[in-house]
Amino acid sequence: MGAGKKARNTGETLKGKAKEATGKATGDRGLEAEGKAEQIKGDAKQTVEKGKDTFRH
């Protein structure tokens, strides 16, 4: 997997975790849900990239 894609996917997951934590701290359920969605999206992209690597080698 390209280092750039891996970093972007990890960054998206971390950004989602930060949004979720901020949402929990402020009681903003919308922000919390948005953060969880970003985490799932980042994790899914990471899984796809790992699957591509598996088939390449």
C-alpha cells in the first residue's frame, strides 16, 4: 500500500476519533455520529488497501 494512502486513511480515522471525543464532551450527538462515521470510512479504506496488497504479492 502506498504510504500516502495509508497516512490519509489513518488521518481520517484519527480525525474521526477527535470529532467523536469532542462531540461526547460537548454533548453534540451530531458531531459524535459524524466522528464515528469518519472512523468507519477510514477503517474501510484501510481494509481495501490491505486487500489490494494481498492480491498483488
